[in-house]
Amino acid sequence: MPDNKVKKYFSLIEAWAWCEICTEMVNIRVDKDEIKAGLKMGIYTKEHKHINPHPDLEDDEDVSNQEHTVFIYINDNYDVTGVRSFFGDSPNMKDVGRGTIEEGGEV
């Protein structure tokens, strides 16, 4: 799994986040003002619905061509701190917040 990446511009960030369902990087642009306004407890959650533009047509178990969502967790320094991929309206409760704290960080 590749690392999530961020390019920071004057008024927006461009994030590349790993989607576990597509098994590809997803490109998302987010306005910095949107992040500042939506910060809660130091984290902003960006929701991005999409389908895999290049599904494996030969794999009967590949469901990435169905609409699914990634939540991208962004901190107040505009860094991606975590990503969750899921089907439906929200991730499982056991997955909420998982991966948003760096290893060795405080809880």
C-alpha cells in the first residue's frame, strides 16, 4: 500500500489517498478554508464518493466498480493522517477514527 501524499498550495491542498477497495490512489482537492471551518478536535474529515475507473473485469469478486466512499482525515497542518474506505453511508463503528492517530501518538 503506497503512502498517502499531499501537495499544499496557497488556497488548497491536493491529496492522494489510498483506497483499499479500488487498490489505487484517489486524487482529491480540498480548499484550505473548508478544512479550517470543519476542524473538530484537530481533525477534518473529507468525504469522497467514487467508483474505480479501471476495475478488474476478469475478477468476479472485484466490487470496486460500485460506488463507495473514502473518508480522508486531515489535521490542522493540512497533512493526511488517515484514510478509511467503505461501502454505504458510513464506516463500521469499530473503524471510526482508526488510523487517525500516528503510531506512538497520544490518545
